[in-house]
Amino acid sequence: MNIILAIVLGTLFGFVLQKAGAANPQKIINMLRLKDFHLMKAILLGIGLSSLLLFALLTLGWIPTAHLSVKSSYVGVIIGGLILGLGWAIAGYCPGTGVVAAGAGRRDALAFLFGGLLGALVYMLVYGYIADSFLFNSIAGGKTTLVDTHNESYHVLIENVSPMLVAGGIAVIFIIIAFLLPKSQGEDNAE
């Protein structure tokens, strides 16, 4: 049942990415060059709305905190993020949008996915040599959240403040920015 739900949700997410234009590498590159803000607005709105909904449901106790999965924070994550960002800026794809573009028949997306899989293979082959290096030194306690999620497995950076106040406030700021950004450089937001 979980795999069917994952396929359905993945298909819906891919459909939304395609409709938002996120599978078009030129739109992503124009966003990163700060020429076209359409995708940036969609991303900020999506992050803001989903964060607001997540923390509202957590506050109401409708989501079991055991379902939350927080990844460890360590030096290698920052370096890996920089490499991913560089690849994203060069190719115009991130892993998710690359899969959607490949599904839409773009050959350059297939090359992008092949490169990503090759990178994963190289990482797997060298992991034993780098596992004890500085790359895996934890940052801020490793598995850390900004606010309390009521899951005692994770460190909390901002304690004794309502999680809904902090996370909800950040979410609202993201939503406001999404609405205030113009669609493109030099274009007024109000039409």
C-alpha cells in the first residue's frame, strides 16, 4: 500500500512540477540568474504553505512525530549541497525536475540523470575511504531542528518558544515574499 501511495503522490508531484514549468531547464536557469521569478514564487509559496500546514497539524497533534525524519547535519552535507547547486545551475535540473523532464522526453534530462547516477556510484565506491574524515563531523548536534517537533530524538535550536510561532512566522514570510516578487526582472507584480 505504501508503494502505491508513493507512486500516486510522486506522479501528482511530477505533474505539478511539469505544469509549473520546473522541468524546463531554461526557466530554472533564468530563475537562478534572477531574470524570471515565476518558479521562485512557486517554490516559496509551496514551502510556506506546506510548512504552515505541517506545523499546524503537529500543533493539533494530528501528525505522529514518529513519522518525521530529520537528516543529520554535517560538513559533507554543505559540500554536497554546493556541488548539487552548481550542477543545478549548470544543467538547469535538480534530481526531481530531471526525472520529470526525462518523463516528458527531454534527452538532456536523461544525460543529467545518468550523470547523477554515476556520481552516486562514485560516492558509494569511495565512501569507505572518506567515512572517518572531517566530512562527517556533525554540525549543531547532527539531527537538529529549528523548533521543537515534540520528537525527543532531535536537538532543538530555538527552545521555549512556540514552534507554531517560529515556523508559522517563517512560513508566512515565505508566502508574503512569493506574492511580492514580480514575475520577472523589471516587471511590476501588480497586473
